[in-house]
Amino acid sequence: MVLDTTTLRIAFGLMALVLVVLFYFSAYRVTRSPYSGWWCVALVFFLGGSGCFLLDGTPHQIWANPVGNVLLVHGGVAVWAGARSLRTARPPMWAFTGLPLATLVASVLDNPATNTWSGGTVFLAAMSISIGLASRELWRLEPGYSRVRIPMAVSAGGLAVYYFFRWLAFVLEGQDGRIFVTVFGSAVTTLVTMVLLVVVSFSMAALSSEQQTRALRVVASRDDLTGLLNRKAFLDLAAEQLADRAITGASGALILADLDHFKSVNDTYGHAAGDVALRRFADACIATVRTTDLVGRYGGEEFVLLMPGASPERAELVASEISRRLAADARLDGVEMPTASYGISTYDAGTSQVDDLIAAADAALYTAKSLGRNRSARSDGRI
């Protein structure tokens, strides 16, 4: 039996349908991984696009051909979106609007009633771009993410290169060119895509599991209310940084912060208002510190910051900026934000215990409180 284009498209559609059902129930429903979810969406788009092309040669070709092109481009974009989700990055909206819209316009304006390759130049370029971007995202993952990221990136990159040369042959020869028909025709492309889709789809399960594991790890290390590191996660990471002098630069500062008269906020405005104050302070900390600094909720209304390489003067400036940002939200949501007091301690190459740093900062914080609050004090006795 000769496997013509129609037969291969039917086989591709059936395979895509089986994979959608398989991965929805075995991967997405179990892990709720965004990556597996995007793959299910991509397979639905591929299934729909392949189904539309079965209407080529019928009166429905006038609408089915452009719609098929758009659905396949959407599938390529969904593959890219899934790859971006592994880095917790959202896909840009232009990808879901710009690429498919350009494909649709090109297809509609290129006589889709009689031309089975209407808008082919734009369609092939859009497929190469979207799948190529997916390969790039997979390469950008950190080396420890999963061993399957390399074959996944290579597979996606290979398909993107294939679509690029397919586009090039289409531009140079046209849809009836010898090289385009024999090497890059619909039958060959469908067969190549089927093989890659099976390989990539089963590798996808490993990346989905890794994504879910990492998500659970992040949840376990974060404070539910503020999103900052919880106490245990902060202490563990701070201990690692103190042990790694390449990170700390052999010196740095720790700030222990406490919201002043926090109980009165709860008593006056209610506990919901207290939660607002805690979140606003956390937001002020995140907006002020560097990405290399650690910020955690130490407990209750206490917060702790570790700043590798920072001098005591730098720590004081950070504390002042946090208070300034907090004061700017003084009446936000109808709640009067409390002030904050800060205790600052420093470390050098001889410091190895986080507990010692926190104890010194706590003593300085007590000094700041005793002097009237809303200020910072240093463990070396300077105010």
C-alpha cells in the first residue's frame, strides 16, 4: 500500500488524538504541570490543523486551508509556550496573535479556493520561528534541570531547521519544484513530524515531572502570606552562602527588621489589615534589595535580609529605602502602615554561623527599639 499524503495525515491525526488523551490523563491531570498542559494544547492544534487539510480538493478548501495553517502555527506557538513555562516565563501575546494573524492574512489573500499552498511562505516561516524559539528555550534551561532537555532541544532545533530549508525551497522553487516536492513535500513532512512527535512527547513526561517537583520545592520554601523565603529556607540558604566565600566575597551584612507597634495595627484595623502591612513590607524589601540578596520572613512581624558584600553603610541605606517605600504606602487600602526598626550586623571571613549573625542583629534591633523605634542600629554600637 502506498502511503499518500491523505493517508499520512489521517494517521498523524489519530496519533495526535491518542497522545492528547494519553498525556492529559497520565501527565497533566496528575501533575498539573503547565508544560504538559501546553503540550496537550499543541497536540489539539496539530490535530485540528491536520484535519482541516483533509478537506483540500473539496469546496471547503477555501476556508479549511487557511484555518489549517493558522491551527498548525498555533500548535508551534503552544510548543514554545510550554518550553517557556519551564523557566516560569509567560509567552508574549504577540506570538499568539502576530504569527497566526500574519499566517491567516497571507493565506486568505493567496487564492485559498484553488491554491492548496495559499500563504505557504508565511506559514512555513512562522512554523520555523515558533519551533526554533522552543528549542532556544530548552537550551536556556539550567544544566541540572533534566537530562532529556538536550535531546528535546536537539529535536525541536532539527525540526525548526527542516522547516527553514522547506521555506527556502518553497521560496526558490515554488510548490511544484522538484526538491520541494521530493524532499520537503507534505507527505515527507507529515512522516518526519510523526516520528519526532512520538519521541518528543514521551520525553515530555520527564520534563513535566521535573517542573512539578521544582514547583513543589518552591512552595515548600516560601512563606504563604508574603511570598518571601520562610525561616527554614532562609537559614539553609544563608548557611550555604556563608560557607561559599565566592558568593559572600568574605564579607557582608545581615538586617533583622521588626514592624513597630504591629499589634496595634491588628487591634485597630483587624488581622486582614495586618496581613496587608506584612505584604507591603515584603514588597518594599523585594523592590529595594539586589537579586543576589536573601530576604525571608523570620517569624510574625520580623523579617531578615542577608546581603553578601554589603558594608554597614550600605545596609543602613537599604533599611532607609525600605522604610521610605513603606511610608509611601502609608494609607494604602485604608490602612496606616506601621514604621519599622532595624538591627544590622556584619560578617567577615571568620564568620561561619548564621545564628551568631542573627543574635548580633537582634541585640542591635533591641537598641533601635529602645531609642524610639523607626530607625536602625548597628551591632558595632553605631546608630
